Amino acid sequence: MTAKYAFIESEEGIYPVTRMCEWARVSRSGYYDWKNRPQSATAARRELLAAEVRFAFEHSDGTYGYRRIHAQLVRWGTAVDPETVRAIMRELGLVACQPRPFRPATTLAGDAGRLPDLVGGDFTADRPGVKLVGDITYIRTWEGWLYLATVLDCFSKKVAGYAMADHMRTELVIDALRMAAGSVNIVAEVTVFHSDRGTQYLSAEFAAVAEELKILRSVGRTG
């Protein structure tokens, strides 16, 4: 019944009260009794909480979800449970807009020149050490981003070499390739190392190491 009365009150001035009471199947006198009744302590507290929730949300520039809004209210000395905050935010239509987190780019495209794609999408191998693939990824740590270069053997699908550093310079992928060369049987002029077109893999330094190890270089096509 209260919901019907609240709806009628929200539409009052747009439609006649008498007509709305007929539509809602409530008495006109009952509606006015409800409207003139003093606000309960529970309703008053809910209204105050709603104001505080809205203020905290706007104070965060619209980025706080209900958990952070709850934490902010607690810091302000307001005793309320998280689920109540969540319900009030839903009632008020407050939806947090989270900014997209920063993610470092691990691939800066370089000029592959005449380097071929010797893999052609086939990442299988009939024996160890003849087809290797490399890539760089990143890991968030308390001290900043940690970059991890890996070399996988397509035969075993295991990591044959890796290197970690706080940078993405060419020596990172060179160290990973040298480790791989020491852990699998490299077949001179047969073993293929495949990578994306990142500048680290297309650098003259990396090319020199691959030539020293007698490894054929292969790059993927631009996506």
C-alpha cells in the first residue's frame, strides 16, 4: 500500500489525485492520511543516509562503488552496513564509473623488412628444439611493473628460456633466447624462433645473437 501512495505522491500535479486513487484502488482519504502522517524515524534515517551516500559518491567524482562508499561513511562516523549502502545506491541510480587502469604496451611495432613468417600459424613441432616462440608480458608488483620475456618450445609447450627486468630493452629478449639455447638442442639453420613484430625482436642486436646461435628468425604478420 505504501508503494502505491508513494507513486501517487510522485505523480501529484500531473494527474488528479482522485483519478489516481481510483486507478490504484486506494481511498482518497487513506492517501491523505498517509501523506500527512509524521515521518518515521526509520524513514528519516534512510533519507539522511541517502544524502550522505550521494555526497560521498559525488565527492569521488562518481568512481566509488558501494564498498568504498561504505568505507568513506565509516570514516565520517556513520554506522551503516555495506548492503544498505548498496541498496541506496541502486535506488538513487548511482553507478560507479571506473577509469581504465594503465597497462604498459609490450609491443611497439618495428620494420620486419624481408623477415618471413616461417610458422604460418602452425605452433606444433615433431621434435624438441626446432620451433621456438617468444613473447613479452608484464606483472604488477609493489615496486612497479616487472617485464617477463619467455621462449617456449612448441614441441613440449614448456618454457625453455626466460628473463625478467624492470625494462623492455632488447637485452631482455636476448637473455631469454640465450637461456633457451642452453636448455634445448638447437639445430643449426633449422631451429626457428618466431615472435611478433616488436622492436626488441627486430633490432640489430637481437638479429646478431640469433645469427650467432644459428637460429632462423620468423615474425608474425600484422594483425
